[in-house]
Amino acid sequence: MDVSLSVWLITCAVILGLFVFDFFTHVRVPHAPSLKESGIWSAVYIGFAVIFGLFVWWNWGSTFGGEYFAGYVTEKALSVDNLFVFVIIMAKFAVPKEYQQKVLLLGILMALVMRGIFIAVGAAAINAYSWVFYLFGAFLIFTAVKLLRESDDPVEHEEERETRLERFVKRYLRTHDSYDRDKLFTRVNGKRLATPMLMVLIVIGFTDVLFALDSIPAIYGLTSEPYLVFTANAFALMGLRQLFFLIGGLLDRLVYLSIGLSIILAFIGVKLVLHALHENTLGFINGGEHVAVPEISTGLSLSVILGVLVITTVASLIKSRGMATTAEVESAGEPADPDAPAPKSTDL
């Protein structure tokens, strides 16, 4: 895939312009966005991502177009998991709703910078050492297992991580317990103290690093083109702020999301290991020769990713509906017995 420097610069300028536009039109004046506003702009940013994918398909061919869409869908799914963590962070630090947009936008910008660094490092490592795919694959499989183990109570595990980080930061930073509008620092009795807003940004920034460690190896398992890796990440992150307010209340209903993401990460991890075997240069594996193993196509990858997400979402909604029905029955003082016979009608 031949991407000139001018195309890179134009792409980065457009993405940066969209973030600047987002700040001045929605975030500059603190307010809690309505569902209508969030829904419209979520659709707009998803539309931008799809249009860009069609441009890639038209300009560089179906192979790279398919790789972009597979990467975008994967990163978008991982972004929804990010939102779940953001909800926990916002609740833990009691961020006023009118200031949550600013926190999210700054957090998303930090995430894009972090991922840009990881993308550059990953591309350099892949170009220099083909065996890096073994490390990426093993790491994704490890992450999938870890995510599956924590799926029983993700809130508890996330809060434990945040509490440890908060204690560490407070050792070296003088903090104040109250917000001063959306300021990062405030003065109390002549002393300059960090507000909870700064603490929230630090926690989100640290979380972004952890997310980048998962997402970058995952998308490199779908495409080896740094340009596609970067743009898929950028478009997946854009609109994340609006999505937070749009589906924030629905995240609790996606009870099987962690399981679905663990399956996707494990699948991509296996794909990376197979690719590493196919391109093998390590002397202690098959004498340094390539191993004849099947490789997973981009089309199959996209089908598996979409299939897992659809099944996970449908199963989550069915499970959530059943849990809600059980809770309503129990709150009414009646036993929730699905095997109990239905009451007979007494109508004449």
C-alpha cells in the first residue's frame, strides 16, 4: 500500500480539524448533551468512518478496504468496552455531568496520541523483526484469558485498579476534594492544589495506555499497514464522546460484552501466531524455515468479528431482559419460578 507523505499530512490535518470542530461546537460551553444531539453526531462520525473506508476500497483496492473495515469494527467494539470503564471512572470521581464532555474529549485526544506512539513503535518492530507477531499473538491470547476471568465482576476489578492508581498519585500530588468548575488546579488558603478533574484525567490517561496495549496488537493482526491502523483507530475514537452519552445507560445491559471481546482477541491472537509461523525466521522453530500452516483471510476475520459481536449483543439483551423481569417479579413479592404454571383465567 503506497501512502505518500502528503496523504499522511492531509489525513492528520482532517482528523485534528474534526477534534477542534468538536471542541468549539460542543465542548467549549459546558453542558450535558441531549440524546438527540448525541445520536445525530454519533451517526455523523460513523458516516465519516464508512465514507473513508469506501475511499480506501476505491483508491487502494478491496483487500485494503476489507482490512480497514475489519480494523475499524474491532477498534469500535473495543471502544465500547472503553466506555464502560469511563462510566466507572466518572461515577467514582463524581464528575459533574456538564463537565464530562471536556474530560472525555481530552481523554480521547490522549488515547489517540498514545495509540499513535504505539502504532509507530509496532510498525518499526514488525519491519525489523517478523517474530514480533509471536509476541503480539501471545499477548492477545493472554489478554483474552484475563478479560474472561474478570468478566464475572468487571466493575470490582476496574475499581481496584483505579484505587491503587489514585493512592499512588496522591503520594506525589497535593489534591483538593472539591471541583472548581472544569479547572485542573485551584487555590485554597494560598496553596495551589490539584482538583479531582486532574485526577480523573490522570486515571483516564493511564487507562488509555492499557487500552492501547490491547488494541494496537489486535489491529496489527488484521492489517500490517500503519496508515490503516492509524485511521481505523482515529475514526473509532471519534464520536466516542457522543456514544458515551447515547448508550451510557445501556452499557449495563451488555453483560456478555467482555466474553465477546475476549473471543475476538483470542481469535486475532491465533491469527497472529499462524501468520508468524507462516513467516517464521526463528531458528529453533522448523529450522528457521516457514511453517506450512493455513492463514486466516481478512473476509473470514471480518465475518467472525461481526458474528461474535451480533451474538454477544443479542444474548446480552435477552439476558438483561430476563434479569429485569425477575427483579420486577421479586419486587412484587412473588417467587420468580419459570416452571410455575400460568394462572387460569377467571373471565366468564
